[in-house]
Amino acid sequence: MKRSKEVTPVKVALLYSMALVLVALAELPRLYSWAEEAQWKLSSGQIFAELGANLFKLLPRASDTPGSSGQDQKDASTRSDLEVTEVAQSTVSEPPSTQNAGQDAAPDSGGGAHTECPVVQDPLQAQSPEIPAPVTSPPKLEPHKALLVGDSMIAEGFGPALQRRLRKYKSLTVVRKGQYSTGFVHQEDFNWTSVLKELIQQDKPDMLVIHMGTNDPIDILDGSSKRLYFGTDEWKEVYASRVGEFLKLISENKIQSFWVGLPIMGSDKYCDKISTINSIFEQECSKVSGCVYFDAWPVLADSSGNYTTFLKGAGGKQTRIRAKDRVHLTEVGGDILSQHFLKSACRYIELPTDDEVSTAKR
Amino acid sequence: MSPISFEFALFFLIVLWMNWALRGRGSAYRGFLLAANTLFYASQSTSLVFLPFGVGISNYLFALLISRTKERTLRRIWLCADICINLSFLAFFKYFEFLYHALDSILLPTGLNLHIPLIELYFPIGVSFFTFQGISYCIDVYRDQQKLVRNPVDVLLFVSFFPTILSGPIMRAGQFVPQIDKPDCDSRSLQDAFGLILSGLFKKLVISSYLSEHIVRDVFQVPAANSSLTVLLGVYAYSIEIYCDFSGYSDIAIGTAQLMGFRLPQNFQVPYGVCNMQEFWRHWHISFSTWLRDYLYIPLGGNKKGRLRKYANLMITMVLGGLWHGPHSRFLLWGGLHGMVLALTHSIADIRKSRLSAGKLTKGVAVRSWSVWPSVFKAGAWFSTFSLVSFLWVFFRAEDSSRAMEVFQAVFSFNAVGAGFEPWILPALAAGLIIQFIGPYAIHSFSRVQQRMPVPLQAALLALFCILIIKLGPAGIPPFIYFQF
């Protein structure tokens, strides 16, 4: 082979091409999945529709209500296993203070007794799912170690907000594992069941909060490299089995788990897909003992049940609760959701009273 | 299409071959590059794909008007109009929500309320970068009419050049436009480009992502959950994270442009190796800090109108530089504090200079006293500067000022209880610091080694490094920090 020290543009292009081929060969499974996706996008014309839609878009389209446009829709009020019996919006007029969250501040407790649930400090008047109380009250757990797991929704927004709220309780240690761009579809990259197994062994939690699925409304390429189109019965079956496997692990370890469904999203199509995923989560959760599904959908919707980026507070001031991508939550949005979640979760777990609140605890 | 995705790698493969096939073919090349820029920007899931072109056309027209107008006042009016239009793009897309809330806060005490709903606008990614490029072009033409670009397509290419449109480096038309017809590349720069891209990938995927995921995020989201030492390390880790994230992006942008025959300005030059804040701003986000110097600080009077005016100008420049990142109190505070520190550094230097000239302080004394412990003094100055920069980053990164205070409180509570840190954090921090010193040498050495190899072996080596970096990176990669600006 002739060796030349002179680098020419053609040589550079050739070098780049060869290196790219080698990297692609080494990452063949990922490449195959990507190529399948790209081929489908090209053949279905979706890629051109996406590019075309981006050309002039200035304002996001107003979302339809999930019920009016979505598949697998149910009445929001029947989607939750939990109930918020008391949303004391009028009792607190100030927004949740981030400064107090890590301090000696009292938890949002409605009273002195253990059985009282925290009062939701939500000046933005978010809606809570309203479900009749369960006929029989399950025995309450006094959690000592809570593990929060999920995708970017746990890495930011809801995850840290819930951690900040939970760690105010003296007897509770909180561990959070939020991993960007993960879920139950691309298990070859990141397998949540294996990761959870390790986390359970390492941290030994007795309470688990799961919030994920934002990256999952895509096709699945199963082991035989067959493409399972999103939303088809085949897709639902495979996806549900993966979720089921994940939940089985939790159940086997006798951990009280809470699956927080995804909130309403800002794009119609994505909203429909998330709704499909949420119903699988809810369905699988109901099959496993010790798993409770919390419907976050209506919490961050506006008064008509539609998507909203801003929520109006008591003084008429509008506060941003969703990130610019209309998927993720801001810290305020995350805090509202975590308050509503805790309010509901206290039907199943025992949260301590004001005098048991400590500061410097993980 | 993220610059660190397989889609981009494939897109760039086509662009690279076509780039060199069409180079020198005038309009055909321009048409191709414009199409590539449009496609890339459209693929960002962004809105208003034509916005950069709107900015380009508006700047082209105003520059033309400025160059053809003889009367000074009228030229100034055209320039002001151009700047206002560019800034109104920025204000509309970036500061609308802030302005709405500001107006609402003003009206609320008077009993009036803004009854119009707060509309949500799509954020055109890179708007802060390409509008600044547009402004710089018009000001350049205003200052020197020879800098007028005759071909409007060239201005469009300058504003929308795909390697830089998302997060810079912020270019000047005078640097970029001549390279459209005459590529500025040689054998070494072409070979170095691969090293730059690898360096950028390593910084972003390995160091920045690791620190973000394993310490920074937790420390800034729930500071009190961590021990004081962890929070302190988290503060330093964010310094390294933002450097590796942003300079990593810059390396990739400069490398891809270099492969196409375009030489871009440097954006970082060992910013954490400096011993004072003045030096820091000469080495950090260079294309932005020189933009602020040339188009804001100097027009404000710079250091030519007395000391007090100089300090005020520094303060104004840094506050506006902070607000350029977004309409948030944390950026205002960060910029303001940097302004104060810079003004203080300048004032100490000025006092020292005047005392020297008055003979009250002799150079010899200072040199002798420092020469006793030169290394210790230098190390102390370096550590103080690095620590100061890192602590100021807290205001930039924290959700708001109360969270920043929580971080400081967690550091200075000297609390041993709380979450610790993984042992790999320390090597990652060290690697982030060291890479800025050895990076350029490593890139040149890599190029030299590569040049001695046959092309297939070079490709194998490149691919090997690439795969190693991918394997070392996390499963989910957080987006580039500067994409939000």
C-alpha cells in the first residue's frame, strides 16, 4: 500500500466513509433498528411530513382533549386507583417554596395524625383525579427507603420534586435513578428490569415509584428482527409482557410500588400514543399485588381537560408547568404532580407528622 | 438530527462527498450548501425553518442600504433599524414570556390585569447565535463598506451554516464568506479535523455526560440530600461538565467545518488554566466574548472614557452577556457577578498601574516578592480563579437564586451526612481539567501518527476510537447545554 503524507479532500472523504462503515458494522444491531425506522419513515412519507410541518410552524397547535382524539381513551375519572379526597387549594396561597423544601419546613400535612394525608399546596389549582375511595382500605406501609426510577421524567421535573418532598420525612431515605432516553422498547441499550434488579439488591427499597414511557411510542424490533408497529395488538402484547416482567420483579421482592402514569402531552399524536402506553401500565399494574397506578393525566391538564403549558394561579398569574418540548415538566409542574401524587399515595403509605420532619437526610 | 447521532453521520457523509465534488462550481456549490443547511435545520424538530434565512435576507438588505447611503445619520438609522429587527426576533422568540410576566407584574398592583392569554411560542433553536452573526455583519459593513457581501446567497450561507447554526462558534462574515469560493484548508487541518471530532465526542459523551448523570444533576436538584464534600465536588463537576459539553460541541462543529474546507474561529483556549478573571474571559466562549467586546463594550466607550466609565461598561456588557443566555434572574445574577468581579480586577490593575507610574510601587519589589514563591503564587491564583468561576457557575446552573443558596448552604454546612460520590468522579474531573491542556497536542500527535498509516488503517483507528467512546458513554445522552440558548 502506497503511503502518502499529503491529505487531500478525496482522501479525507474516503477515510470518513470507511471509518463510518466500520463503526456501523460494530454497532450493527443499533444500525439495523435505525435503518428500519428510517426506511419506514421514508416509505410512509412521515419524514417529509415532519420536515414540512416544521417550515412555518410558529405556535404549537392546540391539542384536542385526549378523549376526543385518542385511541384507548377512557374517562379520566376512571383511570386512577388512587383518590385525592381533599385538595385544599384555598388553605395555602403562596407557591411551593423551593427554599424551604430542603430545610426544616413542615411537610404539607393537614394535621397531626398519621392517617392524615398531606395537603396539596397548589396555588395553580391543578386538577386531581377523582375516584371513589376503595371499598376496603389496604394495610398501610411505613416506608423506610423509597426508590424512584424512570426516564428523563424522573431525571428532571417530577423526579427531583418528589425527592425533595419525600426527603422531608424523617424515617424515609430516598434514592433516585433517572436515565435519559430509556424505556421498555430499546432493551438492547438499557434494560430496566436488569437495572432494577441491581438497584433492589443494592438499595433494598420498600417503596418504589415508577414514572417512564416517554421514549416508548415507537415500533419494537423483536428478537427475530420482526418489526412490531406501535399500537398494534402484537406490539401491545410484547410491550405489556416487558412491563409485566418488570413489575413481577418488584412483586417478587414484596415492594410497595406506585406507577405514576404519564401526564397529558402537548401534541395530539403523541398524546394518543402516551394514552395507549398509560393504559398498558395501568392494566399490568392491576395484575400485580402491591402495585398502585396513579393517573397523572388530569393533574396537569387545564380545567377543560386539555393540555396546557401554563397554569393560572389564584392571582391570575400564569406559571409555566411544562418544558418547551411540551413533554417534560418544569420544577413547578413536577412539584404540583408530586404533591397530588403524595396526597393520593398516603392511602397506602404512612407518612409521618410535622414533628417527625428532619432536614439533612438523604 | 443531533450532531452526535448516526443520522448526522450519514447526512455528513453525503454532504462531505458532494461538498468536494461541487467545490469551486459557483452557484451549484452555493445551492447545494444552502439545501444542506436547510435540511439540517429542518431536521432539528424546530419551528420556522426559514427564520435564519429571514434574518439573512434582512441583514443583507440593510447592509446594502448602509453601503449605498452616503449620509452618516441615515446610515446610522439603517443600522439601528437592522439591530432593532434582529433584536426583535430575539425578543419575540426568547423573551416574550419574560416580557409578558414583567408587564403583568407592573399592571397587577394597579388593579389592571393582562387578560390576554399567555401564548406559547416554539423556540427556534440557535436563534441567539444566528441573529448575533447577522448583527455583526451589518455593523462590520457600517464600519467598513468594503466588507459588503455582494451575493445575497453568501449572506444566507453565512447565517445558516449548519455546523455552527445550533451553538456557534459565532462567526464573522469577513472570515466565512471568502472561504465559500476558496477553501481554507491544508493537509494538516484536514487531518486534524478527525482528531477534533473525536475530542469533541470524548468530551461530551464520556466526561460531560458522566459528570452530569453521576453527580451534577443530583447536587443541583436536591443539594441537601448530599454531603458537603459531594456538593462541593458537584460544583466543580458542573464547571467541567459545561466546559466539556460546550467545547465538545465546538470541537465537533469546527472539525466538521474543517473537513469541508472551512476554518472556524476558536471558541475555547484552556479556560480553566488561567490565573485571573480577565484571562478567563479571553479564553472562554471566545467567539461570544469577542463579539461582546467588538459590538458592545467598545461602542459603549470601552476603556477610553475614564475609569469609572470603563467599570460601568464592563458591568453593562457582562449583564447583557448574561441575559443573552435567557430572560432569567439566574443569568442576570451570573452576568452581574462576573461584571463586578471583572470591574474589581480591572480596578486593582489600574491602581497598581498608577502607583507604579507614580513611583510608589517599584516593579522590582513586586517581582522579588513573587519570585520567592512563584509556583505557589501561580498555583494559588489558578485555584482561586477556578474556584471563583466554579462558584459563579452555581447561579447559572441552579433553578433559581434560592436553589443556588441551597447549594452554598450545603457546601458550607460541612455536613458529612448525606449521599457520597462515586470514586470515578475524581478521575473524570481530572480528565476534564487535563484534556484542555493536552487536547491540542493529543490531536496533533494523533494526526501525525495517522499520516504515517495507509488509509484503511487510519479508518480502522478512527473507528476504534469512535466505538470506544460510544461504549464509554451512557445509554441516554443529555442534550447539549447550549442548545437551549
